[in-house]
Amino acid sequence: MRLGRLVLWRHGETDFNAAGRMQGHLDSALTEVGWNQARFAVPALARFEPGLVISSDLRRAMDTATVLTETIGVPLRVDKRLRETHLGEWQGMTGAEVDAGWPGDRDRWRVDATWAPPGGESRIEVAERAAGVVDDLRAGEPGETVLLAAHGGLITALTAHLLALPVPAWPQLGGIKNCHWVELAWRDGSWRLHAYNTGMPG
């Protein structure tokens, strides 16, 4: 079977999330809330019957993915191309600290997918590297459904890219909550959006 469905799953809450700090490539840990979010999502994600899970190499994504793979017994692969956006000099800072050091730039970053934080990546660059993972899957016939365990910024950018949305429209996609997911299906030569920012209540 060829790849027919992608599920893009954001990691659970981390200590940086709880403190309101920007993570990027920094390797933060899941909180107890984050571990519980992952456990609570497993029954819903198991119904997709993924044949493979691929995770970012950052700890928060791998730990989240492992909760699923160890429960349902599917292979886990790690791919650093699924890392979160590199936020350059902003990594580790709170929003208020960024706003104080770079007035107005965080607002610009939110509305312009081509703009990158100082020393970091744009959403366009993030989407292009993550799309390489999907291209490899499309070429390799891994099975009907694959789940990618990754990060909010990457998932939003990759979704916009796979749907071939005009770049100025990318910011219209809202953020992804911790342990929520996106479902995309391949139909008639293109990706179709079946669900966005879906998760279990509670």
C-alpha cells in the first residue's frame, strides 16, 4: 500500500510551555501534565492504525511518541528534519523578553512565513525540510497511515506546504495545542485536510 494518510501529532506540555518560554531546538522535558496528555490521546490515535511513527529527535517529541508506540506496538523512527523551528536568539526567552529586545518583530514573525527570527529559520525553511520526510515516505511505500510526532510550528508550516496554500495565507492556520493533531489524506494527486488541531478533551 502507498501512503494514504498522515497524522501530525504535537508533543505534550513541556516545562518551557508551562513557563511561557520559546523552545525551538532547545531540548525541554515533558511535564507530568504532558505525559498524561500523551497517555490520554493514545486510544484516539490508535484508531488511525499507523504502521509507522516517525519522531523529531528532540526529547519532548520522542517521549510523546514512545507513549503511543509502546502501547500499540508499532515501529518508531527518529528524524531530525522534524525538529521545531530554530528560533535563533529568541530560544529560551519569554514573549515579553523577545518584545523588549526586538520590538514588533514577534508580530511580524506571526504574519510573515518568509521572515525568520535573528539567527533562526523561517516557516518556509521549516516546511521545506519537513516535506523531505513526506517525500521519502511517498517514495518508499511505508503503508497506508504514518504518524509524525513533532512540534506546533513545524506542523502548521508543513500542513500549509502540503496543502499548497499561498504563502501569504499561511498565518491563517491557527496554532496546534499540546498533544493535538492534524489529519491529512492523499486523494486524486494532492493532500486534503480532514482534521486540524483535533484532540481529546480534558
